[in-house]
Amino acid sequence: MKNHSLLSLFLFLLTFSSHAQLITADPPFPTDQQQVVITFNAAEGNAGLANYTGDVYAHTGVITSNSSSDSDWKYVVANWGVNIPKAKLVRVSANIYTLTIGPNIRAYYGVPANETILKLAFVFRSGAFIPGTTQYYEGKTAQNGDIFYDVYEAGLNVTIIQPDQKQILAEPGETIPVSVASIFADSTILKINNVKVAETTTNSLTYSIVAGSSGQFKVKAFAYGDNEVAVDSFLYFVRPPIVVASLPQNIKDGINYINDTTVILSLFAPYKNYVFAIGEFNNWELDNSNYMKRTPDSFRYWIELTGLNPGEEYAYQYFIDGSLRIADPYTEKILDPWNDSYIPNSTYPNLKAYPQGKTTGIVSIFQTEQQQYAWEVEQFSAPANEDLIIYELHIRDFVATRDIKTVMDTLDYLQRLGVNAIELMPINEFEGNDSWGYNPSYYFATDKAYGTKNDYKRFIDECHKRGIAVIIDMVLNHSYGQSPLLQMYFNSANDQPTAQNPWYNQTCPHQPYCWGYDFNHESIHTKNFIDRVNAFWIEEFKVDGYRFDFTKGFTNRTGMNESYDATRIAILKRMADKIWDVNDKAYVILEHFAPNTEERELSAYGMLVWGNMSHSYNQATMGYQQDSDFSGVSYKKRGWSQPHLIGYMESHDEERQMFKNKTFGNNSNAFHNVRNLNVAVKRNAAAASMFLLVPGPKMIWQFGELGYDVSIDEPCRVCPKPIRWNYQQDWNRRLLFHYYSSLIELRKSHDVFRTTDFVMNTNAITKNMHLFSEDMSVAVLANFDVLPKDINPQFYFPGTWYSYFGSDSLIVTDVSAVIRLEPGEFRVYTSKRLTTPDFVGLDELGSGSVPEMTISPNPIRGQFNIKLSLPENGFYKIDLLNTFGQHIETIFEGNADKGEKSIQINNFNEIASGIYLIRLDTGSRYVTKKVVVSN
């Protein structure tokens, strides 16, 4: 007779729940049409909520037939961190809580009838933040994984309640309690290695296994009824004594490819008791064949795997001390159960599926006989340090497809701009797919969200073919919780590394500059790891150098570290030396922001240092004199001996100049309102002239050359930003691009921009810069006021000075004679005549966007006519200037409508005969004509 009773089974489970169950369910075999009560034991699993006294909520959803994996939750009842009554647990006693899911499972989650519910999914969390943080206490599995409970179809079922893991380790003589529940069964049988050890005709069975000799033992529960059978199983493994053996010669930590069928895996794991290599090569099971050997010093565990299929990808993990599963820290590819399903096939074709149901957490990959990339450029000669024009870009926010292949399609554009280096924000695996990348997890694996390993190599190769170096952003100050180096030695209760962790500090010493978990840069193990990372990307990917994030944090000295730190200097010099052992020309770029004494010493040693001048340049472009002295962009101003300061007006970390111009710019002059885009663009071009021409390396943030004007904080600092390739269709923005590209070309073409003999006078609202060399001298003048200003150009010698951006020249007899510059106007003069840059492509945007002016007659005798063709309604001004650019008088000033306009000028016979300039000022650009006055 079938046993249909659920009451006795429920009483059994209540009794059993005291035996270390993380969750139980009533009824134990819930269907989608039943109400179910989940009981959560906060003292089990990771015990993240153990003894917590506040409110506890369930973050809960379901795994359905439409889920791609167990990480693909559906119908989540509330967003993370949102407290709603429906998800609040009821406290039964200390650490015991219940959650009622009703009136039935399908209705509670709102799952459509045509979708099969497979599992309930949970993470339990505190109702309030952990004090002093924005994190919650979390109740998860012992492996810090999500908690699942099966949803059953009605009918015959059986489940092994205890143990609640599919694989367990046991010591010889250890007792393993087994509890089995069934429903609609005539009988239930328990077998070990196919030998029956227990049987019942009730709906519950208990048995105690006493572990014996070493080996693998498979335990199965069979429920029989109506000529049907239901099965559940687990296995236990009794470890043999560890084999102690020396590591074979030339074996490094991580994956070592011996031949096309053999690899040796080595894991640095001091203080650990034992390690298994589990993976697709052994169906993820624990057995003698994957029990790793230990080296005599007890620092490493290693194993040789043979009989592999050449060219096949194998997923694997290390199983440490019976509880922790980690991916290989040195793997070059991972599978991520939470994020891989969101990577388009176009970005990463035929990505290997995660081994669902076999393991939990991130897994690593090895593959013999990998397809090797055929490099077209084997040896690349990178630009000299002082010649670098770096373009910093974030793949996600640069191209709509968010992949490195499409970035390669932009190289023609970047080549036209003139940059000779691209700095990619972090491309090694970081947490999630949608990030700036400063939350690194795996340092040897390229992030799959941007493409395949060979896609990255192809991009670098293509850059090298064009003479463009590739620099990658490397984050070695810290990492986050998915790092296997952290997980191996981590105290979840205290949310910090343990004292035994070879690589991390227990607490970050340099508050408040702390992110994630802080690397201990004084540890030899951290140094060894960093050296492996830095060598790898140069040797495997041919990158030309690194920008190291927040190197100010490479110290264990406590506090804000605003004074000279000799230990930090020694750490960075040692790291740089190791990099230069691999490639003596590699760029070592530091985001240091430490005392100038340190930066001066590090730059003299050969490193490059970021120089943030964003605020000062932006004060100038906005039209404010206060704090607008940007002479700190000069390495000489800082007292450095080498031109190793990478100056920048924008970076990924700074507010966008154009946004501040348009939002906060000086609007006191209606005719020259900085908040007007056309005006602001011209001012950014003026800033570029006194930025790009300063000797030493420079950096541009993506789309800065087009005046990107979306705030860094829209909608949040690290959130995706609109991609604005359409800016190229705007005449003013295209003009700014041409100014950038022309200034870069000028700089690259003449040695004067490598000179050590230059002077910057930038503390006033009008600014000038002079550069000298044997071949040529240069004077750059700019008026950052919103009103016309006379500027003393301070020409260092008389003679003819040629305008780089115009056909006009100055014959200077008095070097102190002032020149009037209109607001936002800038000029670049050279002592040698150069070819004026041709702004190719502006005309194709339509002549209607460009004002036109014709003057007749010319020469002028007493009176003349000015004919204008105006692209839009607006306020216009026409000035008479001498050939020095000095203002003589305003001929016309006022509003004018779009279209054709004629202005008759009389009584001009008071103007002395000679050559003059008549200039139309639209507020966004000038049109200048040379005239001869013959009175």
C-alpha cells in the first residue's frame, strides 16, 4: 500500500532540521500549485546571518524552463536591497526563520502557466547595511553560493535530505548520517556502491554510514511505486594519505602544458591541508586520480593530468580542504555562471557552456593545442616616452557593440586624429560584464565581455601596424571578492582576509584611499604574483606597457600617505626593473598622486606619471581666472629632470570639460556666452593649443576631441554613457577635431616640441607660451577671458612670425607691442613658415553652417559694401584690425537674420592708407578678409 502521509514526513523533517540543514521545506516535495513554508537556519551555510538580531529578508526568485542557468533567476520579487513585507522572514527562535510562499508558488512569483518552475532560489540578507558600509549581511551556502530548493512534479519522488551536498569528504571512522524522504512510494531502498544497506516501506529512512578505507563510495536512494522508480544520490570520498613529492623542474604555478595530451597543474596554497583538481576530466568527482600531491615544503599542490583530448577545452577547479572551490588564479579563461549568458555570440562565438549542476562558482579552463595567433608585427618600435599622445578609452562606452573587434574599426579615425598610443581601461577579467574594470578578479584572463583572446591580439597587431602603441590599465592596488587569491584565505564573518593570506593585508592601511581588498605589496608572494602578471601581458599579447592604478597605495604605511615613503619608492622601482627585464622599452605609467618628491624621483628613474590638470584647464575654458594656471602640465614647473609627466585635461576619472563649460561657464557676456556650445568649442580648442604643444607626453580622454558633453555622473559615475560618434556631423565639433589633429601633427613634425627650452606664462587670464630650438621657435597666445583683451605676446626677438592657423603673418619690430585677442581667441605663431593645415571634411557638412563675407570694392576708397551670407539668426560683430591683430574699431554690431545681408559702410576716408583685416565674429567662429585701404 502506498504511503501518502505527509504529516509523518513533516514531523520527520522538523526533527531532522535540527541536524544542520540550511533550509527545509514544508511540504518537502512542493509543487508549483502548493503553498510552501521555507525554514532557514542562519547558523548554517556561510553563517553570514548567524546571531543577527535585526530583520531578515529573502532575495528570492525562481529557476524556470526559460532560465539559461542557475544564475538566471526569473520573477525576482524585489530588487536587491529593497525591503518589502512579502519577502520578510519570521523569526521562530535564535537563527531560525520561516518564509511562507503562497497562496502557491506560481502565484507568489507570478510565473505564467506556460513556464515550468524548476527551483526556488534564495539569498537571505539583513534588512539594514552592515554598520559603516553599504553591504548587507548575507545568508548563503557554505561556498557562498545561492541557495536552491527543487520544485517537484506531482507523483513519486525521493530526496536525500542529509547530507545536503552531492559530494562529501569523510575521514576514516567518521559517521555520516543519511536521511531520505519519499512520497507516493511503496518502498525506499538505500544502496552503497550498488549494495543494499537499508530499506523501508514508510516515507522516511535514516541510516548511519561509518567511513572505512580510502576510496570513492556512491550512495543512492531508490523509491518504488506503480512500476516507477525515482532516484537521488550522493557520493562520499575517504582520502588516502597525501603523497609528498617535489614539483617537477620548470613547473610554474598555474597551468603547464607538457604536450597535446598532458598538463601539470600547480597551486600555491600554504597552510592548506589537501587539494583536489576537479573538472571535466573526471566528471567533477572526488577520487584518488585527482588528489593532488604536496611539495615537501607544504607550499604547493600539484598533479599531472594525462590522456587529454588535444584541442579540447576542459573546465576545472581546485577543491580545497573539503569546502572551498576556486578557479585557477593563473587561468587564461574563466566560465562565469552569473554573467556569461549575457555575452552575445557575436562578441564571443561558441563560448563554452558553464557546467551546470556539476559545480558552483567560477571555473577555469585549460586547452592543449590552442589556436595560435599569427602576429604580423613581431617586433614593434614604440614611440619614445616624450612623444606619446595617448588616447584613453573604455571599450563599453566607445563603440555600441562593446567589443574590441569594433574598436579596431575606429583605428582609421584615431590615426587621423594623430594619436600614437591607445590606453585601454582594464581588459583582464573583472566582476560582472558592465564595469569600468577596477574590480579585477582574474589577472591572466581577458574579459570575455569584450571578445576572444585572439580578438585582443588582432587589435594590438593592427595598432602596431599603424605605429600605435597599446597600453593596458592594470589594477594591482586591490581586488575584489571573486579573486581566488582572496577566497583561499578569507574570513567571511569579518569580511576581511585572514592573517595567513600570502597576498593581502587583513585591513587596508591607507584609509581613506581604500577599495576592495588591499594587496600587501611588501609580501614576497605579492611581488612574485605581480611579476608574473606584468611579464605575461608583454610576452603573450605584446602590450607596450602599463598604466598602474593608484600606485600611491603600494605601501603598508598607515594613513593618507601624503609624505615621502621610501618603501613605496623601492617597491615601485623593483616592479619597474622586473618589467624592463622583459621589455626594456615598456612604458611604466603610474597614477601616483603622491608628494612631488616621490614623483620626481620615480620619473627620473624612467617611469611616467599621470599629471592631472583638469581643474585648471577647465577653469580657463569656463572663463574664470581663479585656479586657471595650468603651468603644472609642464614637467619643468614641477622640477623634474625628465619629460615624463603625462599631462591631461580629461581622463576617465574627471568631469568632462564640455559639460562644465555648458553648465557652469561664464555667461556674463551675452555675445560670448561660454554656455553656448559653439563658443565653448572654440575655447576648448584654445586650451588644446596650450596643452598639446607643451613638451612631454599627453593624454586625451575618448571623445574629448569632439567636445563630449555628457556628465561623468549621468546617471552614475561608472554607468554606461551615450556613445557620440554622431558628433562628427556637427560642424563645430568637427572643427575641434581638426584643431586637435593639426596641433598633434605640428607637434609630431618638429623637434621644437621636444625642446627643454620653453616658458609658460599662464597665471593671468591671457596666457602665452614660448618654445625655442635651433630650427624654429614657437609662440602660443590665448585669451581665456569672455571679453576682448590686449595681450603682450612677449616675442623673444623681432622678425616675421607666421600664423599656423591662418595666412597672416606679423612683422614684429617691437617685441612688447600688444595684440588684441577676442574672447576665446588663440594663435600659434612660428618663426618659420609652415603649411597651413587643411581642415578636410568641414565643407561636406554643408556650406550653410559656415558664414560667408565678401567685401567690395577692394582696395577701399572712402566707402565699401560688406555682403554677408549668414547660416542662422544671431548676434554678429564686424571689426577692423591691423595686421598685428590689434583692434582698431567696430564696424558693425547687432542682430541679423539668417540669409543674405548687405551693409554699406561710409566715411571710411578717415582710415589711413594701408593693409588691414576685417573680421566677422559670429560668436562661434571668425571669418577674416584682408583689405587694402587707399585714401
